[in-house]
Amino acid sequence: MDKPLLLVVEDDAAVRKLITMTLELQGYAFAAAETGKRALELAVQEQPDILLLDLGLPDLDGRDIILRLREWSDMPILVISARSDDKDKIAALDAGADDYITKPFSVEEMLARIRAAIRRLGLLREVKEPGQARFVNGELLLDYAAGCVYVRGEEVHLTPIEYKLLVLLARNAGKVLTHAYILREVWGSALPSDVASLRVFMVTLRKKLEQGPEPVHYIQTHVGIGYRLIRYE
Ligand code: CA
């Protein structure tokens, strides 16, 4: 893959400087904007591969920026939000953001999330290739054509709902999916009471995938928000 271009959108000059200096030190290419309006312009002009978006901007709502970008772009969007704004975080993820980091964050955490976004970028490009009938993630293999799941070469028997859940997670590997999104995609509903049953299905799915003496952790829980399938090489 060519070197990815990151677009950093942050109105706080000190935070923006911290982010861009870190990216520079790591050898990433980037552009930076301090308003939502400028971010949308740069997104069109520069065609960045990954977006780092502060949700608290002076001019535009972060969610609206994401919705507008999602009309034409599937680039990974990493949202940066204040700790107390769970609602905003969920709204951003539901609008199509991929992941989030919470302020104050460490640069190591930010770099790890960027590396995850780069892996997801590779995955997005793979998926666009025709004939992707399999999903391989570490020791997890999904054979979409046969509807079979294997861990370390051993077939894992899933119920139809568990299989649907896993396919949804796999198709969005590396991306945080909110409870509402999963409920809508798998059951066609998003009643708050269904979150409890979703949790039960996730527990059994995880048990089936993460077994053996040294189980690999595939499904990550984001408390109060949703789930993510961790992407492995
Ligand atoms: Ca801000």
C-alpha cells in the first residue's frame, strides 16, 4: 500500500500540534484542519485515506461531518471525543465512524488506533476485490460460501444468529459497531431491551471462538457502546 494520508481535524491548537508532531515523527503524511468546513474541503481536495476527527468543533456537528463524508467515502474515521460524551460517541459510530479515542489520550494509544485503521484500510481494499469468499483473521477462518467457521482448523458450530453476528463483525473487522447498529442489522430492530439478549449471544459466540488453553481474544466489548472484531494479520 502507498503511504496513507491522514487528515487531522481539531480546533484546539495544542492538541492539533501534539497530534501532527507525533504523526510527523512517525513519518506519516498528513493534512490538518481546525474547522468542520475546512475538513470537508480538504477531504475532497486531498482525498485522505484516514480521518482523525475531533467531535467538538466550533462550526459543524461531528455527526453531520461523518454523514456527509459517508455519502461518497468509506475511509476509516477515528473520532476523538471528550470523556463524558458517550452519547456523541455512539451517534458518531452510528453515523459511520469506525473507532474512537477519548480525551485525554496518550500518543501511543492514538498510534495504535491509527495502525488499526491502516489494517482496516487494507481490508476495505481486499473486500473490493471480487471473489472474496473467505475471511481469514489470525486463526479464525470464515468460509462465506459454505457458511462454515473454523478456529485453528477445527470447525466451530454456530447457531444461525451467532453466524450472522460473526459475519457482521467480520465484514466490519476493526470497526466498533454500536448495539443499535448490530440489532438493526441482525434482528431488524433496535429496542433498548434487546441489548441484554445481544450480550447473551455475544457471550456464547465468544466462548465458541475463544477456546483452548491459550485462547485468542477476537471480540472486544466496548461497555455501553458495542463490540468490535479485533483484526489480526
Ligand atoms: Ca474541540
